Amino acid sequence: MGRKVYNRQFKMAAVQLVLEENLFVKEVAKELSIHPNTLYRWISEYEEYGESAYLSSLSVNGETLIIYKVLYCLLNETRNISERKRLLFSK
């Protein structure tokens, strides 16, 4: 059986229970059926990266982040062109 993978929302919620609700790591980890060391690691990642934590390779690899930003801009530009065409030809 492979390693369990948790999504960003789950990790953020777990970290917030400890940091904002002042619950104990051991208590939260037990309730969520995760190892306390896992939760400590998520907290460390959050404290280091803030809101960009848990974005997979994006928070680790700056080159990947740049590629995603370029793709995002290209997709937005394509959407804008499509919208302009629609408006132009709908008249």
C-alpha cells in the first residue's frame, strides 16, 4: 500500500487548528489519524512558505512556478482574444 497523500485544504485546516485554535498537535493528529510528526512538518512548511505552502513542487521549484505563471497568462490572453472575437462578430 502506498503512502497517503493529503490535499492542500486538509493540511491548511490541520495547521490552522494548531496555530489559530491553539489545539495541541498530538490531539489534532490523533483526531485526523495522522502522525504528529507529519503535522509538525506541515506547520514548519506553513511557517516557512506561508499561504504558498503545500503547492506541491511550486513552492520548491521556482522554474516550475514561472512556467505555470506563463501558462496562466497565455490562457488568460487566449480567453481575452476569444471574448473579443465573440463581441466583434455578435454585432
